[in-house]
Amino acid sequence: MVWYQLVSAFFAGMLLANTVPHFVHGISGDPFPTPFARPPGKGLSSPLVNVLWALFNGGVGTLLFRTGKVACGGIATLAVFLAGIALLSIALSISFQKKHTP
């Protein structure tokens, strides 16, 4: 295993975790913050923008998953992949916990 596989696995976890909320909100027809909203990450984007952002995150995350050889890279690669999921999930839960409060 080389270092760039671990980096790819970590960012694959982050991007694939980020796919879920955007996709769910988008296909539910609910606006949700994206980097394209005003202000970025705080304003709301349309459901279509969320679906497109989810598809982009999912596509790039899948490419990084394959580059990182997560499926066949052993325990270390899988642990780094799961760390990427955990880190972004925790950070987003903290960041978005106040999105509905005035």
C-alpha cells in the first residue's frame, strides 16, 4: 500500500458521506445548504442543485474509493476510509445542528 491510496481512501469516505444528505434532501424536494448557496454552506440551495452536488460527490468519491483500493487494500485502508466518513459526519452534524434555529 502506498501513501496516496490512504489519502484517496480518506477523501473517498468524506465525499461518499457527503453524498447522503444532499441526495436525500434533493430527491425529497427539500432545499439544503451547499457550497453554491448564498452565503456558502449556510444559505439554501434548490433540490436540483443538491441532487447534482450529491451525484458529483458520489462520482468523485467512487473514483477515489477505487484509486484507494479500499475494497482490497486491507484493514488499514478500510480504517482510513471509515475515519474519513466519521470525521466528516461528526463535523457536519456539529455544523448543521443550528441550521433550523433563528
